[in-house]
Amino acid sequence: MCYRFPLIQILLATALILNFSCSSAPKKTVMPGASDRIKVEEKTPPREETPPERAAAGDQVNSQNAENKASEPETQDSPAQTEEVYALIQEAQTALERGELDQALTLLDQAYSVLLRIEAPPESELYQEKNDLRILLAQKIQKVYAFRLQAPISNHKTIPLVDNKWVQVEIKSFQTVERKFFEEAYRRSGQYRSMIVEELKKAGLPEELSWLPLIESGYKTRALSRARALGLWQFIASTGYRYGLRRDKFIDERMDPVKSTRAAIKYLQELHDFFGDWTTAIAAYNCGEIRVQNVIRAQKIDYLDNFWDLFANLPYETARYVPRFIATLMIIENPEKFGFNLPQPEPPLSYETVTLQKPVKLSVLASKLGLSQEQLVQLNPELRHDSTPDYQYELRVPAGWAEPALACLNELPNWMPPEAVFGWHTVRKGETLGLIARRYRTTIQAIVRLNNLKNSRLIYPGQRLKIPGRAQGLSPAEDDSGPITLASGQASTPDQAIVYVVKAGDTLYQISKSYGVSVDRIKRDNNLSDDNLVPGQKLIIKTN
């Protein structure tokens, strides 16, 4: 109670002082209040406020538009633009190999900019090519970033040897029906495997990959599959071209063991960078990365994307491929465990090179040197007609024979291959070009082009057709996913009896379809009482 009145007086005095100071102080300029701002805005035209982010983006777009208007690129036709994309991708690959990662990315960005300018109507070949290029660019960009993150250590011994029922099935096949094939392929491996291992070491890849050609081709340099895959590493034409393997009238580098090995290593590197594990990469090597990607995308659970998760959804040949490879590694690692007494591998090929400037037939050169033609053919399997091309070529000759070969070159006549190598087929009732093409392991388009046919459906009984490629001397691949194989030395020619050697997995139906004869005809000609076949069994196929 004693403090009430003095406190009230103090408060009143303070209020009077503040009021006096406010009225006597000079006036200051202040920011208008909310009501004042409203009055000011009513006098000016309304202006929409732009967020800083949108404003910056707008400025960037405007500047880009101004640049585009100032210097619009000249219009190019689509083929020239696709060639430019390919060239930029190749330059990026070269930069990557030199370790210039930023330059590689810059070139890939340029390639994508060119790709965006390509106009292609849907369902056209150019539209598909544009999509393929888009995927290729994505893979290359991913490879650059994978290269940046790659640890500087070797990934040797990184292929997991999973032992399951599928691998055991393939081991059993190698132990029984394919035992001879396995042992012969192992013996041939000695000619090329040391070279392959050396190339794998340079690239830092697992040495186990050197056994892939065993299941691909049986280490045959001229192995040809039903899908037209060729050589030790079984490249189809488009993939071979993609990795720098040259093809022309004289040579097909898919059959060159050294060049195809280097191309296969590049392909395997890209697949491993893309998928991240070797089993999936090896599966993609067999059926293509696009097919494996499609299977991965179809998975209902995103993280189920390793090979054994995808196994059931892959094509049968690819699903077998990885277990078959693992079975090969397990047998070679411990042959006694699986009942094998593997033969001694053949020695590595030893050779020197001679630079030729003229086309020479290998048989003529071999005769002049006192060598066998087979020796020169074995060293130079990429020569399609067993003759050197009419441009500069590095010919391999046995070690110690380089000087004698050079000394006799001027005495050798020039040799040119025929313009077209073909045989004749007489059309029979019920045959189609598709059936004929499959029988002779060629394509409908090749037959149409060689015979100048206007319509692939219009052929008639008795018509004689040229069949390309009969004289190329290519042997089929020796795996179950490869072609139906003729007996050694046999050729599929019309109007004659053919001796066919049954392989594991063959059926009378498959054989009858391949040769255009009925199952009953084959059974009748071979006195078969049922449809059962035994690997190694010989059948007479009469095509007349």
C-alpha cells in the first residue's frame, strides 16, 4: 500500500516526457505501412512478382534464344548427322582411353546435342537408329563415370563359381555327350590362350575370361553359328563393326584371333561397367545388353537384378550360357574331381609378319616356300578367300620364314577373288526363300540381292537360284546353341545325299526343318523305327 501513489506518479511523468519528445522531435521519413503501400500500388500498373529461381531460368532461356537467333545451325540431312554422332562417340572413346575424362564427357554432350536435331518419323529405320544411339550414349556416359569411380586394383578372380543344379547339368553334359568336344577344344586352346591372357592382363580383366571361347567356338577361328556369329568370340557383323572389326571383300577381322580378342575385351569391359557383375555381363555378351536390360526392367522387385534372379526369364541359350561357363571353369580348375584326364594343350602359334602390297594366293606362296597351305591359313584365318587383299596387308608367316617370303614375292602372280562366290539351288515344290536361306546358312536378303528378285515371295518350282557364300569354307560353331552341324568336310549342296552327324539336343523335327525334308522321309531312308537319336549317330539326308 505504501508504494502505490509514488509508482502511479512515476508512470504519469514518464508518459508526459515521451509525449513531449515525440511532438518536439524533427519529422523523419519512414517506410509506408501496409495501408499506405496499398494506396501506392493502386496508382501503378499491377506487376506479378517472379520467384528468383524462375527469373534466373527465364533469363537463361532468353539468352539461349538470343544466341540461337543470332547463330542458327545449318540444317543437315539425317545420315550426315548420324555419322557426326558416331564420330563424336569415337572421339570420346579415344579421349577416355587416354584418361581425359572431362574431354570425353564434353564430346558425348556434343554428340547428344547433334542427336536431338535428328528428325525421324516413328516406325522408320532412322527412328530406331536414333533410339539405339541414345542408348549407346547413355552407356558411354555411364562408362566414363564408372571409370572415375573405379578403384586402382585388379578385379582378378571376381567371377563367382556358384555350384548349383544348373551348373551340375552342364558338367554332366561335358562328362558324357560333349566329352570329346570339350577335350578337343581344350587341346586347341593352347594355340591362342596365352595371347588372350596377356590381353586380359593389360585390360585388368579376370584371366578366367580366356576360357569363354571354349564354349563360344571351341577355339575355332572360323566357327560360324546359326545366328551368323563368327570367329573365336562369335561376333555378329553389327557388333564386330561397333568394336572396330573390319569386313570387306578380302578380310573379315572377326576371324582374326588377336583383333577379335581385343574387340571382345572392350565389349566385356563395357558390359561389366554397365551391369556391375560378371555373371550378368557374360549373359549380356551372349544375348545382348538390351535383352538383359529388358528382363531387369520387367522384374517386379527392383533389387532382384543379378544373374540368378534373372535366370528363369532369359532366353534358353543364354540361361545355359553362364552355367556352362562356370562348369568349364570348375572342370579346368580340378579335372580329376570330375573324371577328366585333359590332353596337353597345343603350343602357342609362333609367327613373324611380312608386309605385302599385292594380292597373293596363300596356296601359291606356300608352294613356293615349301610349306603347307594349312600353315598359312591357320595363321591368317581372317582372309576370306585364303588370299591377301589388293592393299597393304601384314601377313603372318611361320617364325623364321619372313625373309624367304619377302624374297619370292615378286615372282608370285597377282590373284583376285571372284566377284561373287555362290552355288546353285533348284527350287522344289513347297520351298520358300526362308527355308532355303536357313538350309544354306544365309539370309533372304542376300539371295534376293544376288538373284535380282523383285519379290521374295515369288519363286517357283524348277527355278534356279544363286546361293551366296558356299565357297567360303566356314566351319560351324561346336556348341549346342550353334548351328546344326554337318559331318566334317560335308557341304550342304542341293540334289544329293548328305551325311549328318547327330549332336546332343538334336531332334528329327529340327533336322527335317533345316533340310526341307519330312521326318518320315528321314526315318525311312535311315530305317529308324522311332524318333530317338543318339549323339554321334550318322543320318543320310536325301534332299532330292
